Amino acid sequence: MDRTERIIALDRLLRAARRPVPVTRLQEELGCSRATVYRDIAYLRDALMAPVVGDGEAGFQYDKDEAERFELPGLWLTSEELQALLAMQQLLARSSGDMLTSALAPLQQRVEKLLETHARGKRWPLERIRVIAHRLRRMDEHVFRIVASAVLDRRRLTFDYRARSTGETTRRSVSPQRLTHYRDNWYLDAWDEDREGLRSFSVDRIGNPRLLDEAAHDIDDATLDAHLASSYGIFSGAPKGWATIRFSAKAARWVADERWHSQQQGRFLADGRYELKLPYSVPRELLMDILQYGADAEIVEPRALREQLRAHLQLALSNYQDDTP
């Protein structure tokens, strides 16, 4: 542990301590000699003006009244924290299809400089961090920035919305509530002022956005969670029912470790199969996820959902009928 990391660790130890921390414990936590502990304490107190009180016999701690007003100057992170931050930056940049690369470039440059300081000339192999996006949709960075600004500044927003299901374009006026990243794509959860209801908009289908001067109408978190997070997937709304799906013993090894929904219920059956129960509103996305398991998945109930999947399978099978004589 180098000096910077020792100072960070020392600050956290003294800040969390309810009573003086003995020098022997500081040695153990910092992995250094007694003399080094005293040097770091002196640097923290004299150079950084930390409210350190105590002595070598009773131990050291922060003055309780002064500790709340003291912060280490600048950005103080350990090597591990910097590496984790850089990894998160890579994840965010690459999962957005390089859309946010320019916006995140200043942060990446600063983090890389801090890492160079810690590494003493060592190069960090960023190519070892891979993020492979799945079914990522193309999105306009300018549109994303305006939408994000509306969410964070709590301002109303107008935009053209091209519905994927119908191809129809309508002008919307909304009060943004949340920006949601789901399955490698971004969605705007908002209160639709004209339709007087909560809606989710795929950001890649938003065009010509314009920020308004009016403040956004805020919906409380409980209402948002009930409407947008209670049913399966991004196709939100009040749950219309619960689906019960049974998976083969082979598929169970994967499904049992997957999180399909925050309220899901799962159990292994005596024969090794896995039974999953979860709420849903619009069945489209749920059916798509079940279909990817093919013969290893079976909808048990409700009957209507089971019949809907049967119809999908029959239509799919009709595409493979052999028409040759």
C-alpha cells in the first residue's frame, strides 16, 4: 500500500472510529511500521489540516465536531477504486454503442492520469475489459443528452415519437421521471401531459426534442414503482396476472440463477425441473423470453397465455412447411 492509499485508509478509519484507534491496529490496517503511522498521522494533521486528536498511548481519532466539516482535498481513490471506476466507464461507454464516448472522455483521461500516478509508469491494459452489447439500438447522442438533461433538471420536454408497433409519429409533451437502462437500451419513463398517464418511451425512437421552461410534474417514487416496476419487463403497467413457467432439468441450471423480475418466485421440482412464477402486464416480452428456451420451457398457466404461445409456435412452424411435391 503506497502513501496515497494509506492516507485514504487512515482517513476512513479515523472517521469511522467511535473511540481512539490504537497505533498497533493502525499498523495492522495500513500494513506499515509504527514510524510510518506517525509520519502519516503528522501529514494528515499538519499538511491536510485534518482534525486528528490523541496520542501514541491512547490512540488517535477525529474530533467529532470538526470531522463533519473536513474532507480530503481533491479526488482521493485507491488503485482498486480507480480501476473499478475505469471499468464502469468502459461499461457505460461501450454498452451505449460509443454514444457517450465523447461525453465520458474527460473523465476517462482524468482517471487514467490518476492511475498512472499510482502505477508508477505501468500501463493498464484496458483492452482486457470487454463489453459486448446485445441487440443495441442506434441512438442519437444529441437526443440522449437533451432527454437526460430534462430528467436531471426536472424540466418538461416535448418531442416527436415514432411508435415501433404502428410506425405512427406523434408529438408528445411530457414530464420526465426517470431514465432507465434496460437490456442494453435506454428508455424515458415520463408523465404524458396530454394522455394524463405514465408512459415509457424508447429513447432511440425520440426525435426533435425540446426542453421547456416549465418545471416537470413530479410523481412520487411509490407510484412510479407500482406502475413501471411491478409487471414484467419494460412493457410496464399494473400486472394483469401471474405466469407459471416450468423449465426442463437441463434449462433449470441456468434459469434458477437468472433474475427475470423483482417479485419472481422460483422452486425446484422433485424431478429436477424448475418452476418460475412472475407477474406480467403485456405478454409480448415474456413470450419472447420463453420462446428462446424452446422445448425446455412450458407455460403452465394462465391458460390464455399458454394458448397465445401455442399460436406463436404454430405460426412459426408454418414458415417451415415443405412445399416441394
